[in-house]
Amino acid sequence: MDFEQGVNFAIKQVREALGEDADHPIYIQTIPKRGYKFVAPVEVVGSQPAQEPPQARTDGTLSKLLWSHIAELRIAEDRRKKRRRAVLIGVSVAIGVALIGTIVVLMMRVL
């Protein structure tokens, strides 16, 4: 039990460092009752890549390119949601202040 809590805490810290949300994974996917899966494409640096057909290399490059665009879109979507939430809060506060001001003015006229 302590081990699982330690792993969960470590994954939470890694996600925070990467700016990732568990509900919208970009790098680490939670596999229920199993653990975690790293879902970002991996590229080996500094060693000779295995010989593969040119088509497979192109597909791998295309896959990495598509993945990076998907990651950028998810990050942009999260930013838009945060901005939208901030705007909604600001509008709600402004409406609340206007409503309270209207009530105070009406009460002053009655008195």
C-alpha cells in the first residue's frame, strides 16, 4: 500500500512538472488497476538506429510529428479552458456587483 502511494505521488509530481492533467494525458496515461503507461514517442539518441525500410522511417517521423501536434493542441485547449473560466468568473463578479448596486439604489429610493 505504501509503495502504491509512493508511486502515485511520484507520478503526480512528474505530471505537475510536465504541466499535464491526468484526465487529458499527453505523456503519462493511467491504466486502471495496472499502473501507468508512457505514451509519448521515444527517439533513441546517440546510437545507430536499426536498419528499417524507408517507408517505416517515414511513418515513424510522421507519427512523431502528428503526436507533437496533438500534444500542442491539447495544451492550447487547456489554456483556452482556463481563460474561458477566468472570463466567466469576471463576468459573474461584474453582474453580481451591478445587481447589488441596483438593489442598493432601489432601496435608497424607497427609503
